[in-house]
Amino acid sequence: MLLLLLPAAGRLLNGGSYTINRWTWATAMLAGWISVRAAADLLDLTLVRGKAGPARSFALLLPALTLCSVAWNIVYGFAPGLRAFPQEFLDRMSSTEFYALATDNEVAAVAAVGGQDDHEFFRYSGRNLNWNAALGSGLSSTQFEFSFANGTVSDYYQLIGMNEQQNFAWFALDDRMLASSLAGGRYYTLAYDNYYEYRFIPYGFVDLGMTGSYHVYENPNALPLGYAVDTVISRAELQKLPLAVREETLTCAAVVEEAETGSLPEMISAETESIANPSFRILTAEDALAKSRTVEVPFTVRCGDGVRFEESRFTVSGDERWAVLSFDGESFCETLVGLEGLTVTGSDALYNIDFTLLRDGEDYVTKTLPYKTPELQYYSDWHDFLVNLCYSEEAAKELRIDFPANGVYSFDRLSVVCRPMADFPEKLQALGETRLANIHLHENPISRATNEITGELALDKDALLVLNLPYTTGFSAWVDGERTSLWKTDAMFLSLPVSAGAHDIRIVYRTPGLLAGLLCSALGLLLVLGMAFLRTGDVEGHRPREKGKLR
């Protein structure tokens, strides 16, 4: 019961994710067990001296109250109109409607245009996606919602200031062309085919037309499952760069964690003895900044009557809770707004801050930043954000910030960024030029899941083979039959160093601790069976009672 009441216990027993008490069912089971045991003992008390007393009435009252409680919970939980939690998942429809819904969604649309070739791997993204819809389809998407999420995904999104719902629920990569391409996002779908939705399509995506009721677009610049990189930058150097420049830097270099503590060539030689003379180029923050095309533009601020702007904060205390940033943007670019070191103090736990790009004073595109305070169950302690207000051929001039509630919105840095997109297709194509070939995913024909990937790689010089699979300790790698080390690259992806020449690559996944867990479970079962076999005699509390006598 104490664990049930402690938020820290709820976070710990949820694997360090958001606070939730998943074992509340145990409380109901405990209450039922107490009721049964107490009723039996109280009935025994009524047999003393052969007289029935208040205890018997109480003993009968307990199960009666329990049954009434169960009945009321059933009514409250499932009766129409009471808006209980199960009602959120209830949708009545005919078999025809169900079939149309099941066969006309983004998964079906992507499968129709992309196929399910065993030698291809890609992801899809889009607007109004159905959560986890790709799980049983053999396809992969950029969105998921699971309580137990791979922390490297959140690490990557924090590194580039990605604006998302929770650190365990990701959606469409903020409609960024670079992030989508780096993640192998080949297709983008629109559930609603109208001019407003067209504004969210990332730069460079090609119109494939309608498939069913979905509009599908293809990204010719999506990176393959595996590609070779010979330029690297340490994470320490990358973190010196502004948020917007970090994402751009990933198109010309791989971010390597190991480079923070020493010389990269020496470390590669030490980590992989097969590489005697590595030929990597090491990028510095200054080099990356010099290569960047991203431009931060100056702006002026005007506010509604309920907002006061100071150097590093918006103080909101009124009805007109808005501020407009005016600037001279650039054409043919993504327009982004950055908020670094954001904190909000007020009476609410969640602040959904809206950012709207304006065209001739009218709303053009709106994105929402859900800022969470420590009072919220899903608090993630994130404070650096970069909100993409999408690509446009016309230069943007204004954007509006709408504050959801009164409070003080403080920040270390507020910026407006223009990211010209014309050069990125060529950069991405160059990045993915040397790729893993003859890929075999070894998919299970029923579940479409896999725990093994094989392929071939031919290199003119030493390089890192980067795989756009989220890094976890369960992966192992073999090059030409010899096991090699796996690195975490770009804060989220897998990579392995490979020497010049032609190689066979094999990647295998095994759930960490699975074998140990199976062995512990088997041992526990054997112990239980052994105890049951050896146990003799009656257990105290289960002996037959003698009528009229108190035990």
C-alpha cells in the first residue's frame, strides 16, 4: 500500500519511465482476499455459545458490499454515457465500415506504393497517423507510443531539439526533411487531402497521388538502412553548435560518442584490431559552423495586452495572451523557432504553446509545443526546443506565439531560424552513396518481425557503417564471420567500423537478460513443484472446524 502511494515507486517500477502504478489490481485482489478470510472468521465468532450477534450481520454485510461494489464498477465502467475509461476505445460500426477502415489507412496506402520487398527497409511518416499501426504489417514508421521506450531515441530528439508529445511517444519527426531522411523516411501520408495539409509536406517529397483515401508522397533522398561514413564529429563538439545547426551537421558527419575522450583514429585502432590505418576525417564545431547554411535572423516583438516581453521572458497575465515576432525571412527554406532553456512557472502542469506562421496576417501553419512542468505525470525535464513551421517557397515575415495560460515563460535564448533546403538533396545522396547491399531482413513470415539482418558492403577505404536502427545493448555485429564492436552513433543509431574491401555483414539482436530470465523462471517453477510434492499434512487455517467451537 505504501508503494501504491509513492510517486517515486511508480516511476521505479515502471522501468524509470513516467510515473504510473500498474499494480493497482493487487489492491483489489488483496481487498477480496481480506473480505473472504474475515467473513469466515466472523462466522466462527457467531457460533460461540450458539448465539448469533452483530458479528454475523457484519460478516454477511462484507460480501454484500463487495458484490454491490463490483456491480457498480461494471455499470460505471461500461454503461454508455458515463464517459468511463473503456468508452474511449469503443466505436460501433458495421462490418462494411470496419472492413473499409481496416483496408483504407496509412499502412495500406504505404504498402500499396512501397510493397514489402524482403530486401528493402524504409519508414513512413505523415499527418494524423494511427498510433502503432505499423506493428503487425511488416512496415516501419517514425511514430510509436510505448511506456517502455528506448532511451537513445529520446536522447537523439533532445540533441536536435525535436518537438514531440512525450519522451515515450513520437510522431512525424516535426515534418523536418533532414530528420525524416536520416531516419530512412521514404513515404509521407496525408489522411486529409486539402491545401492546409499540403503545407506540412517536407521539402523534396514527390507527389505519388491518391491511394485509397490517402495522399502519398515519396522522399527520393531517404537514406538506406546502412551507409558508410568517413567523416566524424565528437558529441562534445556537436553540442557546442546551435540546435538548428546540429541536425544539418548530421548530413555530412557521424556523431561518435567515443571521440569525447581521445583521438578517434587511435580509438578505432584500439577498438577494432582489424583496422591498422584508419583514414577518418574529424570535424570540429568550427568546421561544422563554417559549412552550415542555416541562418538565424533578427526579429522584433509586439505583444497583446496580456503579455509583457522582457529580454529573457514573457510574463502573461491577461486575456490577450499572444506575441508576434516580425523578421525578414528567406525564401525556399524551412522556418524554425528555437527556445533554449525554457521554463514555465504558473498554476498549470501542462502548457500547450502554439506557434503559428503568418501569411498576410492570416494563419498559415500552426505547431504546438507541449511544455511539461514537474507537476505533470509525464514530466521529462526537457527545456531546449526547435519548432519547425515547415518549408515554404515564400519568405516568412511573421510568426505568432499563443500562450495557453497566465504565468512566466522564461528562456535562455529565443531565436528565429531559416534553413535553406536547396543543397540538402545532394548532401544526402552523397551521404548514402556507399550503402549496404543485398540486404536480407530474415523476417518471420507470420509476425513480420526480425532479429537478424545480413548484407554486403564494399569500401574503397576504412569507414563507419551506420545503420538507422536505434542503438541498444541487445545488438551484436559480425564482419566476415568475426565479431566486432558496435557503437552508438548520432546519439541514437548503430554503427560499426569496417576496413577497406568487400565484406559480409551480419547484425543480430537478442533481448538483454532474456536467457537469464528464462532460467530464473524455470528454476522458480521447479522449486514450486518440489515444495508442493514434498508438502505433507494440513495447512493451518484449512483444517475442518468443529461446530460450536472457536479455533
